[in-house]
Amino acid sequence: DNGVGKTRFIAMIRDAIVEPGSIANIKVTPSTVLGYGDQALSAINGEDTPLAMLSRRFEIGEQRARSLLAGAGVAIEMQEKKIGALSGGQRSRLMMLI
């Protein structure tokens, strides 16, 4: 719905992350990292695989990458398929990992 305050709410969360303690009643843990992903998910390459992308981006081992992907809802059998073959929801969850 328009006019219900979604943009203002997101701005408040952003401000609380950028400047902890600046927004009353919003507490942010020190380890919180601000990120952005557009609706088109343009930051991920559809020709890459989830396993390769995550392992490369964070320099983590295969087992850790597989565990993170599974936790994000990317089934083991999909982890070595092209990202373009994932469902929209799976791609969105993958984007949240990166």
C-alpha cells in the first residue's frame, strides 16, 4: 500500500545501522553490515554456480559454503547448477548471503 511508511521505515533502519543509537527504540548489533540488493539481483551472475560464487567471494571452504547455502534454502542438488536455474526465491536468498 502507498503511504504507509515503508520508505521511512527502511530509512530509519539504515540510519540506525550507520549511526548506532541515533534512532530511539531501534537497537543494532555491532556486527550488522548494511547491504543493498536491487530487485533484478544484478549483483549475481546467472552463469556462475552458488557454490563457486560464495566460496570465491568469501574465501571459505567448500563445506562451509555448502552449509551456508543449505541454511539459506539452496538445496545441495542446486548448489552446483547455474544460478540462472534457481527459482527467484532461491536467488533472493543467495543475494542475502552475499
